[in-house]
Amino acid sequence: MDLVMTGWTLAAAPASTTLRPYDLRCEHRGTPLGIATRMPRLSWRLASDTRGDAQAAYRILVRSGDALAWDSGWVDGQDTSADYGGAPLTSFTRYTWQVQVRPGEAAESWFDTGVMHPDEWRAAWIGHDPETEPPFEPPTDDREPRGDRTKYLPAPRYFRRVLDLSRPVTAVRVACTARGLYELRVNGHRAGDGELTPGWTDYRRRVPYQVYDVTGLIGDGPVCVGAVLADGWWSGSLGWDGRQQAQRYGRHPQLLVQIVAEHEDGSRTVIGTDERWRESTGPLRYADLLMGEWYDARLEQPGWDLPGFDDTSWAAARVVDTDHGVLVPSAAEPVRVTQDLVPVDVRADHGRTIVDLGQNFAGRVRLTVRGAPAGARVTIRHGEALDEDGGLYTANLRSAEATDHYVAAGRAVETFEPRFTVHGFRYAEITGHADIEVTGRVLHSDTPVAGEFSCSDDMVRRLVSNVRWSQRGNFVSVPTDCPQRDERLGWTADAQVFLPTACYNADVAAFFTGWLADLRCAQTAEGAVPDVVPHVMTERHGTPGWGDACTIVPWHLYRVYGDERVLRDSLPSMRRWVDHVERHNPSLIWRDRVGSHYGDWLQAGVRTSRDVLATAFFALSAELTARSAAVLGDLETHARYAALRERIGEAFAVAFVAPDGRVSGDTQTGYLLALAHGLVPTELVPAAVGHLVSDLERRGRRLTTGFAGVGLLGPVLSAYGHEELAYSLLHDDRYPSWGYSIKRGATTIWERWDGWTEESGFGPVAMNSFNHYALGSVGAWLYSGVAGLGQEDDSAGFRRPLVRPLPGGALTWAEAAYDTPLGRLSSRWELNDGTLTLSVRIPPGAQATIHVPATDPSSVHESGTPLPPPGAPVSPGAVAPVAVTGSALVCRVESGFYEFTSTWNH
């Protein structure tokens, strides 16, 4: 049984009195199409309501039709993943696979392969000869001035070909991609539900393709395969240079399609794009990710994607390339429409309608128009906020026009929904026609939901929602900084600081696999890592905290998912990065080759020493490189970078830590980085913690941290016994704080603490996004600190969960659930008249440590039974107290559900 995720809500694990595998995955995806890994990773989770249940052995059977491709045999152990080890996989084939667990049940799933061998491609890249037709120039009128940015946007192209599959078929699959964006259609129906395909990668090195099973769209007669092709990231507006950044990869979009039809006798017909395809323009007049779309319904050609359509007026497509060397299968789930939003307010005045969708998000609107005459132009503008007069606020979009136009055909009811643009917005302004209906369509990479957090405090629940919505809005093919303005780039520091939170919210293993591949492609010959990935700003690379994403991201992915392959793929890149920094900084204080050196970006009212920040990240990257090598058994590499880390730590202490424990610069982020990464000499740690606390108290318990430090506040303060101070920051609604934006109606995380203030109104228009995720890095602490869901330092894949909740602040209860690679891990604590109740579920096969908060450890009961003191003998499978640490009784447990009660008057 697979988990069913709806509306980005965590579904319940299946109830079972016996051990039951569920949520079967291939390459971290549910039922993927287009797998081309020769030894794909097969994995499953486990559920059971029986205490102590654990998998003793597993067996995997993989079949192609009735033929057995692999039988793993019974494999002893508790691993819940295995690499396929059977006969070579065949291209464009469905494989069903079953996992049996002992003791317990079996479960089944499937995956489809893509192109297993590069020489199997039979398709050519086709496109349009731009010299045959001038670009579209939007008309102007008094109602809607035309911006210069959209003056010469090229018209998207429509492609089609009719195929004669004379023999009956048993299966038809289509591999499709574009240098640009495409929508694939078969016999009048859309194929698949992906949006903005094939997504954004470093197209010079990697162009992902998607595979579709279109068997259900094939009838007995001819088959029409069609596609709409637009610029997208390939040749459209990109970054703050807008059209100057257009055509970063190529001048015009191109299409590649390969159809594979399987017949009853096992033979195959393979047909690819070539000069026999036909192409034309259509009602979509221009489409740009930043600028928007223009659709003229009067120009529709009904039936263009059906076999009987007369395409004699269409031109022959032009073959532009036959190179398949950069084609790779898609690594992750595509962008999809995952939710519809209904307006919470609609106001019409002075010829315009302002629609409030109640939530800032990334996506588009579906517009229903009633009674518009032919030729009437309806314009949709998008914005994140309203100005003081109630109009749409768009100054912070900079040059992104974020405007869609629909020209009516004159039907009684017409529906328009853009396909090749995405906007970041909460409000839509509609002009040109009044009788309209608007639905918000939420788009993001469809990463499966992995966790949920809730608590008794309304503002904290709103914060959690804001963090999740910012993750959704900025995980659009790549992890971006913002979805609304003329930027939308994959900033590496934003991604690495937010990754721990992202992993708790969603399963991002496959999502980041592709992004890391682009990062490695973009690394320079000397080892410097760019500030943005995919790499489109050649002058920006090698920045402290940004470039370190190449070590931080793979290590954290390994820790969360337990998949060593990410370390094997990344270790050479990690080494080259650390070597690059060391080579240019032999003193081991990172001052040279610092790239753009943004420091603790957007900190509030202070300036953290950039030397401190850079050297702290240098030490962290050296440590993670050493630890990665150790996991992989490369002891020589481990020793080299472990020794380097020690030397960096010594240099840091000499250069930046005073005898009284003060860290140079005396800022919150400076202390947080030094303490979190073990750079303060042991004997000076209490003093350094004291300086951190004093700074916070001196400022009235207000934070000053920016991107680099904000995610460390909760973990560091909690680690040193100051969780109440961390809670003060969490509950604060004064400037600067998370609560400050929430109090002012924020539904996502702001880019900057001063995005809007009472004193100054809107922040600097040059850089003021209301949908960023970096400052939402506090989310990881809510899961791992407040609710207590973590794992031991030497654990990976949550094999050894550590449940250590922190009751406190204004909260009377908090709960979280997280789907680890083993299965569901959850905790809930509640305070009632001095009694704490802690409920914990440990997944099958895990050996967990639980810290039960207790003012009096002898008061701890489990399921109504008092627990013995630490060290006392217990029966097999019983809860085993092992220590008293601070205000908690530490217990060791096996899998299952546990409910503890204790006195708690902290």
C-alpha cells in the first residue's frame, strides 16, 4: 500500500497488527516512468502496531510481464532498501516488483524504464526557422500600456505528426523533452500532468526527458502526437537582467519526441521527431516565465492535435540537432498543480477587479469569462500585496511584468489558464471584463509530504504554515529564492540553510539529486562552486556559505535518507571545494577567494565578521568531507580532511576566540556558528554561550541573525539549556521576528525582516520578496527540538531515532509526525496541571532513545506502570531507563507505541 498524499497533508501509515511494507519506491519515487539507472534503488517503509516488531529478512521479486528478472532470495537483516541486481533492464518496459518481509506481509509496486542505452535514441531535435516569421508584437491601447520587455517575445510553436500504427499495440510509451518548455498531446488529450516540463537544469550538460504511458489514449486508427513548445528557461527571460539574460542557453526552443509502440508479438515500432513533423503558430502568442502569457482564443485551430486535422497550411519542422549526449532521465517528480484556491475576497471598482486568494503562492489563475465579445482583451496582473490605496503592489517585482492577457473568442463561457508561465502572488487584478470567475492554481515540484507539526499556539501554527507555503512556492523545478520577481534563481546558501527544514516537510531526496548534479557540473576547474545553481551568473562563485552547499547538502541528504550514493557521487566535488579554499588560504583563515562574500545575509542591525563566518564554514566543509569519506570507507581521505578540520579549528580559536570566550564581532551569528560547529575551545564554551545569551537579553530578547545564523538559534540555545530563551524568540511578534510578519498578515516567509514596517512601509523595492524560505529555517527546530524528532549523531536514515522533546514557552502541547526511511516516527506531548503526557511511535526495526521530560524522574510511568530506576533489570522488550540527564529520564525502546506520564513543573 502506497502512502496517499493529498493537498500537502500527511496521510496516515497503514494500521497493521503484523509487519507490513508500504510506500514502495524506486529511486525515491512512487511509481516512476523513465528509470534509466542500471541498478535502481528499491525501498519500502514498514508499519506495525505490535511492539518490538522488526524485519528479520526480506525478499524482492522483480518481473517483466511473466518473466522473472530478479529474485534477491531471502536476505537477512533490517535494511529497507536494496539495489536491483537482476538481468539487464530493457528500455521502455514495465517492471512489477514485490517485497516480502519476514515475519509479515508482502507489497507490490512497479516502475517503467526509459532509454537504457544512448544509441537507442531515434529522434532528432526539431524546431522552427525564426526567419520565416517576425516575432509577435502585442498591440497597445489606452487600457493597457505595453511594457518594453514583452515587445519582441517569439510566438510559441505547435507541432504535430500523424502515425499509422497498422498493427495492434499492447503498449505505447512516449519519451519527450524540450530545450524550452513543452506540453505533449496524444489524440486530443494531454499526456501526463506535469507542468513546466522538462524543468530547469544546466542544459549544456543535462537535459532531462520524461516518459509517458499513453496506451490508454491510443485507439484503432491513426495516432496524432502533438506538442506545444515555449521558451521557458532555455531562451526566455531569466534573472534580474530579464531579456538580456534571455537566450542564455539557446536562441529558440527545440523539441524531441520518441514514440515506442509495442505489438502483440513483442516487436516494436519506434518513431522520432524529424522533418516529417509539421509546425505552426496558434492562439498562444507569447509565453514567458517572468513576463506572462498572451492567448488569443480567436486563433484557435480546433482539432489540431487529432488525426483528421488538415495541416497542409502548416510548415515542415526543421531538424536542428541530432545530439543525444546530454539527455538524462528526470530524477524527480515534476511540477504539478497540487491545489486549487478559492478567493476569500473580490472587490470591483473603477473598471478593475481585485481578487484576494488568501494565500501567497506560486502558480497561476484559471479564469472563467462570461459574455465577453470577440476581441475583448482581459488582462490579469499579479502581486503579493496591496498598496495603501487598495491597488495591486508590484514595485517589488522589478522588471517581471507577471501579466497574462486573454483575447476572447466571443463564446458565452470561455476558460483561460496559462501553461508556460508561473507567478508568485496572492492578489490578482483583472481588467477588460467584469463577469469573471477566478481560481488560484498552486504549482510546485510535487515532492511527497513527509512530515507535519502542530501545537497549541495559533501564531506558531501560522509560522509552520508559512514555512511550508514558502517551500512549495520556491521548489519549482529547482530550489529558488523567490517566485515573483525577476530573479527566481537557485541560490546555494538559501538551499543549504533551509534543507533540514525542507527534509522534515517533504521527501526531497529525488528533488535534490538532480540539483546536486547541476551543482557538480557548474563547479569550476579549480573547485569553486557558483552562488546559483543552475549556473547562470558566471561572475559569482566561491562565496562562503554559498559554495559550501556542495558539502552540506549531500551530507544532510545522506543523514536523512541513509543513501550512500549521494556521498559517492559528491565526494570528489566536496574535496575539490575544500582544496580550493585551502589552496588560497594557507593560514586556514578564509580571507582570500571569497567570491561575493555576502556574510550573514540580511541580518538585522549588526554586521557579523565575514572572516569568522567564512572560516566557520571552511571548518564545517572540511569536517563533512572527512565524515563522508569515513562512511564510504576511504580512510586516507578521512584522515587528511579530519586533520585539516582540526588545524582550521585551532586557527579559528587563535584568531577569533578571546580568553574570555568572546568571539570576534560579538554577534549572535558569530557565536552560533562557532558553537554549532565546535570551534570554541571546550573550556571556553560556557563563557561563549553566556555572551550569546547576554547579547539576546541586552536586546530585549530579540534576534539579529540573517540567513546564515537564523536556523541555529533554536538548536544551539536548546543544546546549552536555554530553550526558554529560544521559545521567547519563537513567540515574539516585535520587529525583528517571525511573529512580526505574521501579525501583519504574512502567509509565507519574508525575504527580509523589514519587508514592511510601521515606520517605513514597504521595504526596499530593489530586493523585497514576500515569499522566501531562508528565514524559515527555524522549522527544523520545531520538529527536532520542540517535538523532539531527531536521530543520534552517528545514525543515518533514522536507524537510531532520538526523541527529545522540549516542553516550554507558551505551549501546552505540541506534536509532530515524520516518515523516516523505516516508517512513521511521531511524538506528542501535552501539559495538564503539572502532569506531562508524552506519546511516541517508533517505526519497526528502529532502536530509539527517548528523553522523557520529568521534574522528578521517579514519577515517570509508561502505560500506567512506574518505570524502574536506571540500570535496574527489565524484561525483554520492556522500556529500559538508562540515565537521568538534566530534567529527563533517558529510556531505550524498540519499535512500537509508548505513552509516558511524568511530573513537570519546569
